[in-house]
Amino acid sequence: MVNTSKKPRFRFAPSPTGYLHVGGARTALYNYLLARQLGGDFILRIEDTDLERSTPESIQAILDSMKWLKMEWDEGPYFQTKRFDLYNQYIDQLIKEKKAYPCFCTSQELEAKRALAQKEKRKPMYDRTCYKLSTSDVEKKISSGEKHCIRFHSHDEGSIIINDLVKGRVEIAEKELDDLIIRRTDGSPTYNFTVVIDDMTMGITHVIRGDDHLNNTPRQMQLYQAFGATPPQFAHLPLILGTDKKRLSKRHGATSVMAYYEMGYLPDALINYLARIGWAYKDQEVFTRQDLIEKFSIESVSKAAGVFNPEKLLWLNGLYIRESKPEDLAKLLPHYLEKRGIISNDTSLFVELVKISQEKSKTLEEMADLVDFAFKETRPDEALQNKFLGKENKPHLKLVYDRLEKLENFDIAGITNVFTTLVQETGLKLGQIAQPVRVALSGKNISPGIYEIIRILGKKTCLARISKYLE
Ligand code: GLU
């Protein structure tokens, strides 16, 4: 059970070394949902101590993704690179208490020791050469400027027990853990140390993260013990796999959150889908955010890896699009039209276009494809021209052209009447008449309803577009 004797504080702590992955977003989501459910706080912390791999673009991508998914954080973003003084204070404390010590071994020396251990089939562990140095030796080395890192001194006895909210009980003998480097020779503190100092000083009560960190947790628990602090409750989430049960990667399609934005997904659909990877509530598939906040529970997170199924996500997105208010979608559509070179601020037209395409669009990209006819003329490709705008279609097109030209009430009723009358008079099928018109007006054979297209384009544009295929 999630312990809530203190104000619950959750955090999402991504490293800015790439885009925000959908797996990372799911981790953020579970933290966010529980924070909201329990009336706690949700904190965003950017773990940017890896100076070589962290980039400003990646920080931006994390912030953009979080905002797009509407996972508002209550505090932060904190940046670890701005907290080095704090980390150093805690390192000094450990040194003073003899719980940490400087290590002067060079990387060549360590490498040689490691190679020897391997040769002798021993687990490579630091042999504590520098722990055994006398105080005066240490002082001499430091004052002569000898390079050194700082290591945490691990215990040889006892064991670390983690009662993980997802994985259950995990126990590790402390003698398996060697003396962890907590500050590198270049002065930068290491992940396992900074994460503990942050979680401890930020009063984090729950750490929900990927199970790739489960191996780090015993080391972090040792540090909590060293500081006499109560560790947070941990929940390690199983990995997300592709439909082929291999680790989710680019081979399976887009894995970056913002790629889903660009592909025309709705944030609520993605949130709904991410929540369901590895978590279930009865057989419910569709959840509003409020629903998720109320129903999510870490106890129901599956111990087995979840599968990311792009087809299911697409289906869900279609459902969200169909159920959205046209006015809401109309605000999102311009971005996708702009990608097609269409700049407009005709809000009422956007609303109309959404209304006629919503049922047929599974993404906003599909929607933009369906409605670009309203802004630009697209020449159909050759295959479509041959099939729908060839010689035998011209007489039908001409019939429509003449009737539309004469039509006074250019509304849906009037336009519908043109086609139904033509079907009656000629004995042709509706498709035989409508399909060539559709292709001539939109450049495509799949489009919103043809009567709607004609009404939205208006008489002049319709006649101009059709006439190009009459010659
Ligand atoms: N910065 C780590 C990562 O991005 C997460 C650390 C944590 O959640 O404890 O993998």
C-alpha cells in the first residue's frame, strides 16, 4: 500500500539526453496521477549532471512534452547542475563521519585490478586500497594536488531490503556492493548520490521509475542509511516492449512524445493509452484524466512488461477525435495545415471543416489531408485522373457543372437536389457522378462528403476547378 502519513511528494526526474520517450512519459504519468489522487505534489527535476550527454534541446523537448501532455508540475524544474554546492556539503559530511573517503587510484590501476579479478573469476570490486591509507598520507596526497574521487564506504555485513510497490521484496547482501564513487575526479557528483540528496532534501515520499534503476536502489538505500534518513517508497515499473515483445525502439515506430504531437495525436488520447500500458482497471479502455486520477493504483500495475501497440493507440485517438468538441479541434488544426503551407485564421471555417471530417479522421494529420481542399487546389495524381477524369467521365462532370452553375440556393439542400435529380434523370449511379466531382475538387478519392465540399468551396471555386477537366 502507498504510505501517506506525510504529504505525498512525487517526482519525475528525466536525464536530458534525448527526446522524451513514451516510456519516460508513462513514468511521469504514474507519478503525476498519484500526486493528484493523493493531494500531493508533483515535482519536475532535470538530471543534467552528465555534462557531455545533456543538451538544451533535450531539456526543451522534455518541457514541451510535459506541457503538451498537460502534466503540470507543482515545483521545478529543478536542475541538478545548479545544486553542486549542496551535493558537496553532503559529501563533506560523509567524509567527516568516515563514511566516505578519497580514492587516488588511477583508472589504469583500477583497470588492472579489474582485469585480474576477471582472470581469477572473482567479482570485480574495489579493494579499498585508499580506505586503508593513513590520515597523514591522505593529507599529503591532497595537498600535493593528487587527483582523486570520493568513494562511499559500504558495509560488509547486513543486507538491504527493498519492499518495492510493484516488484515486491528485494534483498541484497551488502557485501555484494562495492565502494561506490560518489564524486568523480573532475569534481562532479554521480547519479546515485545526487538522486538521494535530491529525493531526501526535496522530501520525496515515493519514487516511481523504470526498473532499469532497480539495481541502483540498494546503493541509494545505503546512502539514506548513512544520512539517517527514511528512504522513500519505491515502485519500479517494468519495461515497455514492442508488439514483437522486444524492447520498444525506433524499429517499432515513433517513440518520442513530440513525434505523436506531430503525427496528429491528441494529448488526452496518448495519456489514456500510456496509462493502460501495464496497468488495468477492470476491462475499461477509455478513461478521462479525472477517471485516471481516481482509479489509478500502483498495486494494479502489472509485474510483467507492458506492450506498446501503435494500432490500439491509433484506434483510441480516432475515438477521442470523434468525441471532441469541433471548437476544440479547430484550435489544433492550424498547426497541421501550416505544415501543408496553409496559413489561415478563419476560425469559423476551421470549425466547419472539423465537423465534416471528424468522423473520418483518426489523427489530425488525416484531418488536415481531408480538409486542405478548402484552401488549395490539388492536382490528382495520374492514376486518379485516368480513373475518374477520363473521357467517359467528362459528360457526367459537364452535367454537374451546368446544374451547379444554374443553382441559386447554393446550400446543402440545393446541392443534394442537383445530384439526386441527375441520378433519376440519367439512371447513372450516384458514385459515377459524384466521384469525378470529388476528385476534381479535392484532388483525392477519399474526402469529406461531396455536398459539404461543394458548399464550403462555393459556386465560383467549384466551377473553376471542375472546368479544368472539361476541356
Ligand atoms: N535520471 C534518471 C533517468 O532519466 C531517473 C532517475 C530516477 O528516477 O531516479 O533514467
